Amino acid sequence: MSSIFADRMKTLGTETAFEVLAKAKALEKQGKSIVHLEIGEPDFDTPRNIKDAAIKALNAGYTHYTPSAGMPELRQAVADYISRTRKLDVKPEEVVITPGAKPIMFFSILALVNPGEEVLYPNPGFPIYESMINFVGAKAVPIPLKEENEFSLDPEYVKKHVTKKTRMIILNSPENPTGGVVTREQLKVIADCIKDRDDVFVLSDEIYSRLIYEGKDESITQFSGMKDKTILLDGFSKTYAMTGWRLGYGVMRKDLAQKVAQLMTNSNSCTAAFTQLAGVEALTGSQKEPERMVEEFKKRREVIVKGLNEIKDITCKKPHGAFYVFPNITGTGMDSRKLSDYLLYNAGVAVLSGTSFGTFGEGYLRISFANSIENIKKALERIEKSLKKQ
């Protein structure tokens, strides 16, 4: 019997974090204790001033359609924020507001990449990159992120793999799942490589740009000519603990922004009005809570890296950004998938296999430290105890 589904559905991947979360929740329903270190979600509540702005907007009647590209107030706030933080001259017409940042990935690839063309992307990396590349019929070309380079990309490797068919390069810094960052020098090599190629764009995923622990975040948009060649992706989920609000944005040249807005019209119509006004408050209001979160994540990073390195057969580099560690588990003798399942069912600790983020993630786990120090310590004790038994 032939499949009822379109062939393209065979190419569509998934995000394993939600699958593991579902398994963990099922175990909890059975009465088992699970420490959740699988999901990339801050455990903090959304700051009070942002919630109050949403409530005020709801009470004022902001419950109707908005322009597909976003409300003028938020597009202006984003333009001002990106202009200030990236030292760019960004206009509101270059901003598109979306329900979460993920649509910017999907829409950018849909708008720019034809079947058979090539997209370079980080591996291990956020799984939706590869999924969307495959979905549009393009060729996914992995950029290996290696532990010996602290999971930062090799710009010379990127240069070598840029071909006549290359249409897009995806960058993510700080990076999910490794916490690696891309340096200014590395970005300059890539910028120089494609500056004369009008047909090559960069999708710069900067969703973790405020979660950096050493130095400062660097964006490829800082180099001459790169603003018009870059789709800058950012949002509110990670910085402001707003994952459930579904609010993100892309910054890009005006003609591309119009095409992305057209895709919004054809898919989501618009982003919820009251969440957009909450986004204005997030960007323009007090930044004390986001700054406090970063300091707390930094403390948790120290605890989890030290603890993992004290467990036999596990080694762990210190991440420079985001809220993930990517420990090497090859010493355990188990592959990544087997060990992640073993820890869930035998230790009561939910983590993700490195291969959930691509083939180059084999030999690693992704562990989120977006949980309390108390729970992180509990997870470390359980991991150590369970590995001694196997």
C-alpha cells in the first residue's frame, strides 16, 4: 500500500528534546523521580514587568489581527535594540516578527534556497537546520564542530566547502548544543570568503547572544557589506524566559523582509498582539532580571562542569555561552543514544544524546543546566551512582 503522505514528509526531522521530555513525563506519572536536564528552557519565570505589559495589553483590547510583519511598536523596538547592540543602522522595515524564532529559519530557507543548492550548517547543531534544508530539497553540508577546537567552527573548513552551489551558511553563536562560540577572527574569514558572492546569504542564529560568560558576543553583521547578506535571528525565549510566549524576530534587508512577511501571511497570518507589546516592554524595560539569570547560569555552569569531570569516564569542556554542556562520554563504552536512555530509565536523569544534534554528536551528551543547583547536584550524584553499576 502506498503512503498517503507527500514524499517531502520523509525528509522532515524532529527535535528530540520534546520526545525525551514526553518519555520523562510518562515515567513521572508512574511515580518515578526524574531530574529534567533535557529541555532547553530557562526554569525562571517571565519577569513581572513583561507579564504586566501583556495583561495591560489584553485589558486594552489587543486581541485582534496585527500586520503580518509585526506591530510597528515592536518592529521599531527591535530595530533600536539591534542598532544599539550590533552597532548597525536598522530600520523597522527590515524587521519581521514571528511566533517564536524558528519560523525565521524555515522562512529564510524557503525564500532563498532552491532544490539541489547547498547550505552549510553546524554539526552538532540545532536539528531544525538540517531538517529544513532537507525539506526544501537542498543539500545539507555539515560544518563539524570539534571538541579540540572548543566546539567552535573552523573557518578554513567553511572556505573550502563553499562552492558554486552554496546558497546559505548557517551560523549559531553561542551554540546549541555545545555552548561553543565563534570568534571575531573566525567570522572575518567567512565574511571575506563570501563578500563578493551576491548569491550567498548567512543565517546568523543569535538567540543565545545575551547568554555569554566570557568576552562579548560577536556577529558577522559587523563586517562591511554583511548586513545586507545576513538574516539575523533572535527572540525572547531564552533571554527573558518566554519560551511559551512564542515570540521571535528576524532582521534582514527590506526586500527579503517583504518575502518573509508574505510567508507569514500564508502560514500564521500574524503574531499575537498582546505578546508583541510584552516584547516591547522586554526590550525597553528593566534588564535586571535577565542579567540576574545570566549570573545564576554562570554559577550553575561551574557546578555542572566540575561535577561531570569528577565522574569516572566522563570529561567536559567549559561552555562559553548558552546553558548547555556537551560532555565526552566515550570512556563509558556506550554510544550516545544508549547512554541517554540508560540514564533516563536507570538514574532518573533526562538528558539528550549528542546524535540528536547530528552525526558529529556521537560520543557526547547534551545536558542543560537550566535547572537549580540543587537539582543539578542531585543529577550528578545519580549519574555517578548509575555508571558505577553498569
